[in-house]
Amino acid sequence: FVIRNVEVVPEKKEEQLKAELTIENTGFACCYQEAEVVLEQVFVSGERKHIAFAADIRSIGSGETKKLTCSMEAAESELYISIYRKADGRRMYFANRSVEEGRVHLGKVTKVG
């Protein structure tokens, strides 16, 4: 899987943002194991929050693209994305350039409000 686009947009609630992630299955088949795409929000305080996208990536066939969304806290933070197998919690890897622990750094939320 490859991350093709990421957007963070304000939601109606002032204290919330919406993360929109577009991923593409660049492999030769779909994913056969149940997995969870997780946004990790790391706040300036060091606190970490893990937010699962409500999507089943097994439904993304080879060459297909899908947009995933989730709500997140509107606060200064670094954003990372990961995929974990539900069966055993092991990390799966995006084909994008990864940083520590196999997570992909998406960017930084710098000013909110």
C-alpha cells in the first residue's frame, strides 16, 4: 500500500479536525488478513493518541485507491500512520518512505484556531 494524499480539514466542532487519507494498493492482490489503519497523533506534551480509521483495507483490490477518514483532536501535534494486523498486532508496512518503527510521518499540525 502507498499513501497518495493526506488532508487535514476543520470539522464543525471547533476542537476537532478531520484527517482524509488516500491509499492505493500497488500490490498484485488484495490484503487477505484483517488489518487496521491507525493515525498516531503525538502532542507537544509527549502524549500519544492512536485513532483507527473505520475501513476494511481487504476491500481495496490491486491498483485501486480508497479514501479513509477519521476525526482527531485540533491541537499542535505530529501525525504518523501505520497498519497493524488485527490477528496478532504485528505492523504491516507502507511502500512510502518510513520513519522509526515503520510508521510513515504525515506532517505536523502547527496552528489550530
